[in-house]
Amino acid sequence: MADEARQRAVQLRAEAHGATTEVERECLEAVYAYEEVLSAQKGKKVRAGRTWPMIDEYGVIPAVERIVMKRQESVGFTALAAMGLKDFAFEAVILRHPAHFTLEAVARSRKRLAEDANG
């Protein structure tokens, strides 16, 4: 029940943020889910301090692309995967909406999720 409430809160925050497409909404949900995981780990409200400035500067889709294209997996991916929430990871969003991202970002996302699944 608490998980469902948290998930609904993430969805509502993403909708309130002003996403104009489904893919933007899912990207924002990923950020808010990451913040929920961090907040639960730290026992206090925590913001995605590096992600929001990137979104403000580049826009939602380009910021997500930049984050996924980094050589190392993001802290967000690691945290979400550790909590069993990989469906909220940017990589999962990219694979659900590949037409909105470059082929390189799709390939990197596919590889990262496959590597994580294999251990």
C-alpha cells in the first residue's frame, strides 16, 4: 500500500511539473522516483541536485540523453536498480520510447540494462 502511494505521488509530481508528452512525463517520473529512493535512504527529503539544473538548461529529453550517454551508469540508475525500481530508470524510459532518442542512447540503455540483469 505504501509503495502504491509513493508511486502515485511520483506520478502526480511529474504531471504537475508540466510534461507535454508521455515520454517527458515518464522521464520526470524517473527523477521523482530517484528522489524518493534517496529520501528514503537518507531519512529526509533529498532533491536530484544535478539532474534538475540539466533539465532546466537542456530540456527533459536532451538532459536524459546526456545522463545516459555518460560512460559510467548514473547514481540514479544504481539506486533505482538496488531498490527494484529499474522500470523508472532513464534507460528503461528510453527503451520504451526509442523514437525520441538517438540510436546511441538506445544502444547504451539496452546494454546497461542487460549488464545489470546479468549481474
